[in-house]
Amino acid sequence: MTRVAVVIPAGGSGRRMGGALKPFLVLGGEPVLARCVRPFLDRADVVAVIVALPPLLHAAPPAWLMADHRVAIVVGGAERGDSVRNALAAVPADADVVLVHDAARPLVSPAVIERCVAAAAAGRSVIAAVAVVDTIKVVDGDGVVVNTPDRARLRAAQTPQAFPAAVLRDAYDRAAAAGIAATDDAALVARFGVVVGTVAGAVENLKITTAADLALAEALLARTGEAAPGVQ
Amino acid sequence: MTRVAVVIPAGGSGRRMGGALKPFLVLGGEPVLARCVRPFLDRADVVAVIVALPPLLHAAPPAWLMADHRVAIVVGGAERGDSVRNALAAVPADADVVLVHDAARPLVSPAVIERCVAAAAAGRSVIAAVAVVDTIKVVDGDGVVVNTPDRARLRAAQTPQAFPAAVLRDAYDRAAAAGIAATDDAALVARFGVVVGTVAGAVENLKITTAADLALAEALLARTGEAAPGVQ
């Protein structure tokens, strides 16, 4: 069986939410981060979920996070890439596949996760992505439109991003050696010549960035009629 | 006072909604199209709202649409650009500004409309647009990522799009003379050398393209606590 490790960088400061730590906001009666972790723990092939936490939380991690023995925590860094690097160092050496998932995407579905795992288990590096509904304009610094790229060729990147473990490790090693800051894992491996593909994400798999996003996620949860499981 | 004309192309077939005519779907107890038209009619400077309807509906337009004497209807065309062209021909000759608004964006706010009108009244051609939250990837025909444009330079175009009346008329005249099909009005005027700017849209000003979008719009309406006004 493929051995899957999951990396969740939750070390950010949540500046756009007025300083609140987004992964610890409550959604449907449960922390956003708890919802991000659970669908991975529901898979038998997931051998480790490595969560990068801010230093204060790392010193006193919440009990609900540590309830499953496969969850491990590391200290997050100043930037997302630093958090991923720290988490990657804690991924078990025999993991075949590494998934990186945003700590602010609590509505990721089992089907999206499965597509990511299946692709990476077959040796591909992929990101979950969805079609772009709106017309996208490229603007200059004054907001003047400079061009309109063909929408059929655009995708909105989501997470998980999924990689054969050796591919992601190698990219981070080479980035560290070259002094390159990693911001986007797919862009990083692509920089080193790896072909990155896409698998179908889901519109519901939104990233909670603003208070409006949180309200929207609540509405989506209410729509599915899901009962809030509460925090263990 | 600036004289504002509004063009609403509602002639499409709604193929993505299983053949339903999207502007006639009910949202919060009222047709989507009724919600698209009302915030414009609420403005004293709007002298005409020209709605392009599919032929069957044009022959028997709904009474709620025709209740305001400023509303006029024209027959829609096969493509959006054909509908806008037909509507443009019915815009009063003394209109100073023309706004084009999607018939599937029922949650457009007075503030967004005001920004569009103010810009066009000052001689600018603009589109309402919002920041792009997700990372956008450009893919090839196989879904392989070919590049990642700088997100800070991307905007998601919404409507209204707003133009000095002469600018939009001129662009359509030149397009017709050159045999160019118009799909996006801002792209069309830009093609003829007009600088197109952006004004702030709103995340809530979503386009209803799928059943999930309709559910989301219902949730957004419920959140604002708006009472359904019912259909006159």
C-alpha cells in the first residue's frame, strides 16, 4: 500500500483576519484545522499528518489535534515555505507520497484527496484545481487592464498539492542549497524541471481568508445538513 | 445630470443550468433578472434599462419586468455580443454613459454601480473587478501547468462594465464594419485602443452559473437578513 504523509502549514499569523489565527477559528462548532486534518486521518494509507504550528501553540498544542497518534507537530516558520520545510523534515523516511494542504481549506472532500493521492502514487506531481469562472484581467500598477488571458487555459489552484515524496524533498533540498525561498510548492518543483499536472478540485474546497469566506463556509456546511460533531 | 443607460444581455440559453434560463430562476422569492434590474432603476440618473430577451420571452415579456416605463426590451442574439449590439441600438441617443451588466449577477450593490457610473461620467471606460484570492495557473491542453502569473497583477472581472456612450457605440460600429464578433465589451473597446481601467467590485457580486452558485447567493441573501420582496 502507498504510504501517504500529509503536511499542513498552519504557522501563519492570520493578518487578514485581524490577527486571529485562521486555523483555530470555529466553523460549524469545530476548529477549521480540525476539519482540515480529519479527512486525511480517515484514510488508512495516511501514515503521518505533520502540522506546523506557531511557536506559542507548538508549546501547548490543543488536545483535539493530538488525539490521533499519526499527528505530529513542528514549529512553523516566518513564511509558508519555512513551515513546509520544517514539516517535511518530520515526514517518515518510508513515505511514498507527500500531500501539502492549506490549514485554511476545511471543506476538502475525500474525492479530491483520492485524486491527489492516486496521481502522486503513479509518480505524478499534481495540484487540485478548478476552472476559473470569472474573466481574469491582467492589470498594471494603476489598475489599467493590459490583457485578458484565455480563460479556458486558466485554473484556480487549490490544495492538496501532491508529490512523490522524493520529488518534493529534492526540490526543497535544492532550494535550500540555492538560497531560494519557497512560496508555492508546485511552482518550486516546476522550477527544477518537474512537470506539474492538475486534478479536479471542488468549488466547495474554498480557502478561508476573510470573515466573508468563513460565513460562506458556514452556509455551505448548513446546506449539506451536516451536524456539528463538536470538539473532542 | 449624467444620463445613464443600462444594457442587460439576458438572451442566453443557460446550457450550464440544464437548459433553465438563468435570469428567470428564483432567488430569495424573486427572479434573478428582477434583482439585476432593480438597483439600476433605483437611481434617478438611469434613463433606460434595455434588456435583451430570448425570442419567446420577448414575444411575451413578464409583467414584473415591464412595470417601470424606463425598461425596454429587445430580442437577444445567438451570442452575448449580438444581444449587446441589439440593446445598444435601443439606447437613447442622448445617454452619456452606458453600463453593461450580466443578467446573472443579481447581488450587485448600489456602491459598485456608483463607482462605475462616476468613472464613466468622468470619461473613463472601466470594469468592476475584485482581487483574485486563489493562485491562478496557466495550463496547456493536457492540464499541465505552464506558468503561474503574479497574483497581485490579476483581477477577476465582474460587471457592470461602464463606458462613455460614444466609446461603446464606436467600438461596436467598428467591430461590425470589421466583422469582429464581440464577446467581452471591455476587451472590444481595448482592441480599438481605448484604455480600460478597473473599479472595486464586490465578492458578493457573484455570477450565477451553476446550481451551487444559486445556493450560495441564497445563503448570502439570508445572511444579510433581507426579506424577500416578492414579485410584483
